[in-house]
Amino acid sequence: MAQSSVTLYGMLDSSIGYTSNVGGHQKVSLDSGAAGSNKWGLKGQEDLGGGLAAVFKLENGFNIATGGIGGQGPIGSTRSLFNRQAYVGLASDRYGTLRLGRQLDAVTEMVQGLTGDAVSASAFSTPGDVDNNDNTTNQNNAVKYISPIFRGFQVEGAYSFGGVAGATGSGQSWSVAADYAQGGLTAAGGYFHAANQGENGWENATAQPSFGGALGYPSSGYNGGNAFRSAGIAQVAGQYQFGSYTAGLRYSNAQYQGFDGQPSVHFNVLAGLLQYQATPALSLAAEYTYVYGSAATPEQTARGRTMASVNQVSLGATYSLSKSTSLYAIGAYVHALGAQASAADFGNTASGGNQVQANVGMYHSF
């Protein structure tokens, strides 16, 4: 914060993708953002003196294959220009940072970076993104506080106003998280909660979460009726670096409460990650993810199943041509019982319980 600045930044990510089973058919396509996220943005700060600065960020997500606006927004809505982040705030060396606007929830900001999703994005994220591991939703209308770092600890919390007259809690969301870093160990955990505002869904407080829609759970509600009354997601993750290796574990519990008599469903997710820096340029990674769903999808329930079990193996290799440009090959195999197969967070629903996803591409950051 020694001086004022404005920075233009972004990432361009494109690949050729293969999916073995999309509704019973093979698919070859040009995929946008398979290993990262296509985005551009402006961020900056103004030094106000005394360790205090004004800060801001405006960030847009887009589809590199079409040039169209991508990123997040309520299902069926027009995408916003700055659909990823848009905030302004004050940052103090001594007291921390206060930001207002559309932002990442606290769990995503502190925990996601310690998961496989931060390594190879979509291919290493939770099948169907049932726990928001791939950041399916941001917090709109949010006030966020981020503390200074104290002996390796840092905490943050965010509250998102629902904006419903006469019903303060309707449509609101909030999140809290903390992390700790010391030597080769980094650990973080947090909780995200969103309350439905009724027939209009989740539009005010958050973008529409997917709720495992790609796995066969209707995103508008478990049995296709009204949306869930609330969503609560707890997640913890840790990484330990030793030599050229980094090992990681994560666990999440996602609870979706039924609305107007609709059933509730919850998911437990456990994943183990191993990264190996083979050379300064070549990085290899492998991950295993297990998802337990407390209820089968409506289609599988009709066939007599009572719960869902999803197993996924992910592999990835990244070769850096420079500090800004890399080539990559990533893939995932998923096997599901009690739900449809859908590899990681690509959003492709299989006709049965198996699917393979593979992508070869490149990304450039600036």
C-alpha cells in the first residue's frame, strides 16, 4: 500500500474436450475454462496514508469459445457484466479489510485454494459441484470483513442482504472461514449458508447454486417442485508440502433443506490429493473423490435405491512454457450409484453411472 495503482489482469483458457457419455452419446468439443477460468478484470488501490487504502475489484467471466458473457448468475437470468466480482472497500494494515459488493464467499476464498480445484479446476472438483467446491455461487449484496494475519491465523466473514421487505432473513446468505499457515502446513475451514426467498429462488442473496443438477437432482427442488428452503455447506481442507510433493485432504458436508414439504438431501464429500513437481516446468497431480448422498435421485428412487454413492479419480499434468503460459492434459473418471454420472463440474449428465472426461489445452494469464 505504498502507492496508488490500477491493474488489468485476466486468464485465457481453451481446450479440446472429450466426454464418453452425455445422455448416451460421445461428445468432442472446444471447452472454455477446463483448467482455470476465463476472466478479465480491473483491481486497484489508493493510498490514503497511515496504513489505510481504498481498494476495488471489477471482474468478468466469459466463454472464450464464443466471446459471450459467462460466469455465474441465477438460472435463466441474463448474465451480469461483472458477474464474478464487483466490490469497493477499505484496507488497513492494522485493522483488516472491509469490502462491499458482489464477492466470493468466505469458504471459497479461504478453503478452495487448498483443494484439487485450485490445481486443475473442473476436472478435480466435486462431481456435480454439490458442495460449491468449484464456486458455483458467489454472494451478491455482500459486506465482508477480512482480518489481518496474526501468528499464521486469518479469519473472514461475509453477510449478504436478502433485500426482501418485511422479511429480513428471506434471501440472505452468510459465510465465515479461517485459515492457518505455518511452515509446510496450511489448513482452512468454513461454513456457507443461504436462505431461499421463495418462488423467485436465490436471486437476491446469491447466484443459483447447482445443487447437483448434473447428477440428476432437479436444481429447482429435489422432486422438481419449489427450490430448497436453505443451503448449508461446511468445508475443511489442509495441505502439507514436503520436498517436491504436496499432499492434501478435504471434507465437506452440504445440507439442502426441503421447501413446502419437499424432501431434504445432504452430501458428504471426502477427497485426497497428491501433487508432484517433477521438474521446474512439469507438475503432475492425482486425486480421489468420494461423494455420499443421503437420498437417491428421483429416477433412481423409483428403481428402489435409497442413497447415492459417487466415486471419482482425477489425473492432471501441466507443463509451463513460461510464468504466464502453460499446456495441460487433465481427465476424470466417475462411477455413480443412485445418481447419474457427471465428471467433476463440467455439467455433462451421463445416461447411466459411468463417464470419462478428458481435456488437452493451454492457458495464459496476464
